[in-house]
Amino acid sequence: MILVTGGLGFIGSHTARTLADLGESCVLTQHRNATVPDLLTKELGSQIFVEPLDIADRAAWSRLGEKHSITGIVHLAAHSILDPDPLAHLDGNLRGLSNLLHAAAAWKVSRVTVASTIGVYDLASSRPLREDEPLAMDAGNVIEAYKKTAEILGPFVGGQLGIEVVNVRIGAIWGPLGRVRSGFFAVPQLIHAAAHGTALESPPSAGKTEDGIDMCYVRDCGRGIAAVQTATTLHHHTYNVGSGRLTTNGDIRDAVLRLVPDATLDLPAGRTWNGRAMNISRIQEDTGFQPEYDTDRAVADYLSWLRAGNPR
């Protein structure tokens, strides 16, 4: 049985969906989010179990282990980035990582997969986004700071405990259950505007036409994380989980317009920064993972999802 912290969240739900499809039973934790997404309700109570967990509460971790026989962990939960208190981030996230490793040791799990981010890379650099690229020792925001710290501490402490701890650096994720507006790229706003027949909010966030990054559709992201967690053998401690290609806001807009020609999607021209794709050869070689959603298929799937009455 695999524990997925943050399992009712955006990426967690799709990861759990894939794990269930692979025949795995999962315990999904909830803290602020108490709603089970529709895509998981079919297996609720048979393969999918939901339990409360504050990752900073070690006793709560112990209670999970007493109730379920957990053999692996996917750690996607984190302290809220909306909290303005830097000490709250330090306390919540590092205690959460410590509690995770304590639990993994007590339960004798075989593998722990910990979520990191494309944001640990120097995105202004011209170097390829490869896992063996040296990372800067400073950080520009709280997410980058915590993820870099966890990337070092997790595998190091895990190695001393005899536990395989693996980092997954996740690209820019979009799709069903995601936010309506992102501060990183304009994609969610483009899709929602087209699905609901409204004009694009002006100006859109991170919205210039040529701005791009490795945009990975969330269904592929969930499959990638599940592939790492369930692989028979891994040869590395860190894997990129992305599409392996650069996608711009303009690429998404054009794909939407091919399906909804009358959509009003006026993006500012130009570029504010140079994006790059993640190299995904490691995960492909070790797990066989291949993204299934190109831009057109992903746009069509998300539009269909929203038009079916799903709010996000």
C-alpha cells in the first residue's frame, strides 16, 4: 500500500489515479482539502483510502502506520506558500520531511518519492535542464529554498537508514483540477476563457506569446511520478518529470483556436524570458515513461473536462 501525502490535491489526485490503475492500493492524506475528486471515487474504500494528516504532526504519522500497512510513500504535501511567516515554512516543511523519514524507517518502506520542482534550476541559464546540472546554492523564493534542502537531506538521510529516497523535479503542470490562474504561465486562463466563452483576462499572468517552459499535462505528470515510485530498479536519486519539450503560451493559444476558432485570446506579443525544456532521458531509460499528451491532445482533453461541468 502506497501513502500519497497531499493525495487529494492537483498532482496527488492524478498520481493516485495512475497508481490505482496499476493495481496499487493507496492512502491519500488530507489537511486543508477534504473533497475527494470524482476521478477517485470509484475506488474509494476498496483501493483508495483517505486519512487526515498534518505533515508537521509526528503522532499523526504514527496513527497512519497503526491503521495501514504502508510499503511506499509519495510525498507531495508541503506547507502553504501563502503563509507569510518564514519560520512557519521552516517549521512545517522541515518537520514534515523529518516526520516522513521517521515514519519510513519505522514502517520499513522500500522507496520514498519526494516532490521537487523545475524551479531549482537556473531558468535564466542557457544550460540544458539535466539532473546532473550543478545547482546554485542560493534561492530566490521559499519553494526553491525548501526543495533544494529536501533534495539533499532526503537521499542522504535515507541512505543512512537504508531507505531509497528519490527526488522528482516536476515541470510546469496544468490540466484537470489545477488552478484557474497561475502566476507562472497563462495556460489555465487561456483554457478557461475558451471553455466558458469569455474574453481572456487582461493582462493575463505570465502571459506574453513567446514565454515558454516545460509544460507537462497533469495526467502525464501523475503517470511519471507513479512510474518512479513503482519501478523495479532505479539508478539515480533525482528524476525530471516533464514533457521533455518547450511549450509557449502561443503554442497553447494556437491549439485552443484550432478547436475554438471564435475564442477571444489576445496575448501580448513578445517574450519576457527564455524558457527551456527538461531533459527526461533518465526517467525514460529507468521506467519506460513516455508522455502521452502532446499540446493538441492535452488542450482537447482539458476543454472537454471543463465543458463537462468541472469547475477547474
